[in-house]
Amino acid sequence: MIYFAGHGLEIDGTNYLVPVDAVLERDADVDDEAVSLNRVLMATEAATKLRLVILDACRDNPFAKKMKRTLASRAISRGLIGVEANRPNTFIAFAAKEGSTASDGDGNHSPFTTAVLKHLTQPGLDIRKAFGYVRDDVMSETGNQQEPYTTNSLGGNDVSLVPAPAASPVSPAVVSDLNAAMRRDYELAERVGTVEAWSSFITAHPAGFYTDLAKAQRNKLIAETERAVATERARVAAEERARLAAAGAKAEEQGRAAEQSKAADAARRAAEDKKRAEEARVAAGEAAKQAEQNRIAEQQRIAAENAKRQQQINVATADPPKPGADAASAARAAETKVAVTTPSDAAPVRQIPPDLPRLLKAELKRAGCMAGEIDSEWNAPARKALSQFNENAGTKFDVKVASLDALDAVRARQQRVCPLDCDRGYRASGDICVKITCDDGYVLGANGSCQKRPEREQVRERRAPATARRGGKCFVYNGTSFCE
């Protein structure tokens, strides 16, 4: 494995990696100052199972403008060009597509290297799939501005840098029970539908098919929140720009507002693109989940048919009753069989799940009535949440205990029941609170709505300590306070 982070360029069809102390004044200097990528690939020849080369480099030429040409026909304008993995068992990964740049990022590592460290060392994960995850992370982190590129000549077997841990034999029944428990927890988190619920599921189940789905669901919610925030910022910036233009502000102020509005709008578009990408990932995961459920159902159907067929074979090959068998014993056996198979006239008793408080609290949170963590204790916040549900849904459940009837009633409500409670100066927009902004000539009244500012001669201006620290002003008109 060879890893390189830095600059690269191409001259006359040959790729070169540039050391940090290279001096490239002329195109002829590359043979002395840089390292040929072909030479790097030759260094991997001794490997037999895997030759891995990772290049975290921009694929444009940063030296093109100042480098002198010794031959006019020599092309020096491009960065690293495409390389094919023409040697067996070779895998080459570029941080970016040909002709594009690679982001350095804001942390200790670039987005590409951060993703490589995250996915390449996962035990048992094939490197082709690992770099697929790397691509997804980099595009999400850079707003689809940087797309990694790979080429390989690997065979059909999985190739992982870290082998999968040896698993102890587990019976199919145990695996089925584990999957069923994980599926139930996933469905519970899905009903709650919050970032906290998905994070709790991922913490409880660090790996697995449903864990990947939960991560996609969580990323979708985060992307939706980011989109809502970016949309609100873009709207506020556009209104500020329009206000300055209408007020005839200085050109410098209008230009600054225009730049801020343009940046906010670009951030909004990037957030919308990210949200669409996460929604597509969730849709693909749901399709895979449905396919997996169909496969399990088919296996269960086949297993049931095989068991029925085996039972028929056992009956056909059973020994016949011996002559002179005890008739009374046979009669008693028949009576016992009838007694077992005759259905009872009594109504079925519904079983109360042991985690009823947790299930009810999760449903109350989905309905917008519950705040805080979801646990198995029926405490004061839970009783308050059920009381709020009673008040808004018109029900009269006993809030002292968690009941099955209450659970069924909350589950039956598909939409939000309890209204979203926002602080003063904010309004509910879906499931989030956004700041209330008033048009020019209007101020925010005590009731949380925008009201026309009073006439100047009727207004007595005063400063309020809290708002003065924010540079705002408050006015009093007919005993009512108005604040900017």
C-alpha cells in the first residue's frame, strides 16, 4: 500500500508526484525534482494479493502558470491524468476526478483522507465497497463539488485490509431472534422519527443492516434541518437586501448585503441538494429492506412446506398399531387430542408487553407531546405528556399509569397532536421553530405578531437592558411594549 498527499501533474502523458521541496521552474525539471507515478507503481510489483495506491492530490497543475517550457509542443497544463490498473490485483484511488481539485478541509485531514480512515479499516469490509462509502462521504462533505475516482483489476473475491473477526457458530434460531429484536427497535425508532431516536438505536446496535438504514434516516433528518435553517437565512438575507435598496442605502452596504444574500442562497441550494441525496439513500435502503423481508418470508414459506412434507412422510412410514392394543388407551388418547385441539370459547387475553411505558413514551414523543429521553420509567414527564395528549386529542386516559388503550390511541394518530411550543420571537414551521422577522415599518408586539409601528409623535422611546445589548430598541405605545 502506498499513500500520497500533495500535488501531482502530467507532462507528455506521464504522471508525476511532486515532493514538498521540489523546484519546478522549467518543464525539464520534473525528471529531477518529481517522482514518476509509474515508478511508484513499480514499487508494488512484489505484492501478490493486493497492490493499493491512494493519491490524495489535486488533479490540476498548480505550476502551469509559472513553469517555463523547453519545448513549445510539450503540454504542461494538466494535472494527473487517468491511470488504468493494468497490473493484476491493483487498486488505484484518486481523491478527485480528472481536471478537478481536492479540498483540504478545515481539520487535521482532508475530507478524502478522513473518509479513508473511517471506512478502509473496517474489519471484513471489501475495499471496493469501502471506497464507495468514501465517495459518498466526500461528496456529502463538499456539497457534491469533489468526487473521488477509482480504478482496479481485482477479482471476484472480497479484499479487505482488516480481516473480519472469527464468529462463533450461532444457530439460525438465535440469529433470527437477534434480527427480530433489532427490527423491533428499528420500527420503534422509526415511529419516533427524531435524530435522538436514531442515534439511540445506532448506539444500541453499532453494526448491521438496520444500523445502515438508521444512519441514513438520521442523516436525512439532519439534512432537512440544515435545509430549513439555510432557507430561513436566505430569506432573511434577501429581505435585508430589499430593505437597504428601498431605503436608498449606500452602494457599499447594498453590495455587502447582495454578497451575503448570494452566499446564503448558495448555501440553501447546497442544503437542498444534500437533502435530496439523503432522501435517495433512504429510499434505496428501504428498497433493500423490503427485498430482505421478502427473502426471509420466502425462506419461511419454504421451511414450512418442507416441515409439512416431512410430517406427511413420518405419518406414512409410521408403524401400524399392534393387534390387540388396549382399546381404552386408544380412546383416552383420542379424547386427549380432541380436548387439546378444540378451541376455547373464552375471549383471548391480550398480553401486556413488559416495556409498555417505553413504547407509550416513544409514541407520545412522535405525537409531539413528550420531551426528554425515552426510557422504561413512567415518571412525571411521561404523565405530563399523556395529560397534554388528553387535552389536545379529547381523551381521558389515566395519566398515573401506562395502559394498552392509551398506547393504541396514540398510535392511531398519524399526525402531530400536541402543538410545537416556541419561545417568544419564534414561530412554529413544521417541527422546528424559526425566528419571526417583521417588514420595515412593523415591530414585534407582545402577542408575538408583527404590528405597525406607532406614529413618531405618539411614541416614547426607551432603552431596555436586554435589547440594548443586542443593539435593538423598544417602544411603549398605550401601555404596550414593541421591540425591534
